[in-house]
Amino acid sequence: MEEDQEDMNELMKKHKSAVVQSTQNLAQISDLQAQLEEALKEKQDVQEKLSALQSQLEFQETSMVEKSLVSRQEAKIREMETKMEFEKTQVKRLESLVARLKENLEKLTEERDHRSTSETREKEQNKRLQRQIRDIKEEMGELAKKEGEASRKKHELEMDIESLEAANQSLQADLKLAFKRIGDLQAAIEDEMESDGNEDLISSLQDMVTKYQKRRNKTGTPWIHTENRL
């Protein structure tokens, strides 16, 4: 965005410079046109004077005027002709300069129009970029909300897992103690039954313990591991 803004500022600076240059060229063209008109007017005056001198010379020649006067008049005519040629050269130079300035003015006008079009494109592109940035920010905001919600749920799940693990450890400890008590009770009963010679009762108690252990084993793997360690 900063590079786009710098490009926009540079284009605006060039546009202003082109406008100033165009204004200066217009002023120069107006001045040169005024000079051209003045030169044309002076040329016309010279031609009028030359015509008058030629008429006067013809009159003097027909009137048998002295040769010295005729020579002076001829010299003056030649001087006026030289001046007229110089004025023609000046007029051509001014016309060439005016044509060149007009061409430069047209080029500057085209460049100004081109820059104006480029500025319009830059503005449209900046608008699109701003819309894209705004959409991305909104999307990032939504993602941040979802991330926060996911973090909260993750924390809740971690707390639940810790609670379940603690409960599982407590149950395993209780189960271990229960198995120990059952084992102790079984051993005591076996000792007592052996002394009484009641093998049927011993077998019945062993079956009860075995069924109890199988039923406990079906409740989960952690308890099976605990039983195996016993």
C-alpha cells in the first residue's frame, strides 16, 4: 500500500508539472503569435514603403531626376529589400517555432490525458486492494474467534481428561485394594476350609472369586492391567 501511495504521489507530481509546462507553452505560443503578427505588419509596411519608393523612382526616372538622387533611391530600395528578406526569415523562424510549440503542446496534452487515465486506474486498483484488505481482516477476525473457541474447548477437554485420569487412578487404587482383600479373604477361607476338610465350599468360593474377576475385567483395560500386576 505504501508503494502504491508513492506511485500515486509521483503521478500527481508529474501531472502538475505537465499542467504548468502546458500553461507556459500556451503563454509562449501567444507571445510568439503576437511577435509573428507584428513581423507581418512590419513586412507589410516595408512592402508599402518599397512600393512607394519604386513609384517615386519611376516618377523620378521619367522626370529626368539627377542620377545621384536615383542612386540614393536605388540604394534605399536595396536596403529595404534586404530588410524585407530578413523579416521574411524572421517570420519563417517564428512560424517554425510556433509549429514546434504547438506540437509540444499536443504531446503534453496527450501525456496529461494518459496520466489522468493511469491515475484513474490506480485509484480503482487501490479501491480493490482496500476491499481485499478489509475482507482479509474480517476473515482473520473470524479465524481468531474460531481459534479462541477451539482453545477454550481444548482447555475444557484437557481438564476433563485430567479429571478422568484422576478418577481412573482412584478406581485402580480401589480395585487394587479390593483384589488384595479378596486375595487375603480367599487365602483365609482356604486355610480354614482345609482344616475343616470342606473342599466343596472352597471350590464354590473360588468360582465366586473367578466370576467377580471376570466381571471386573470387562469394565476396562486399565483394571485388567492392575489385576495382572497383582
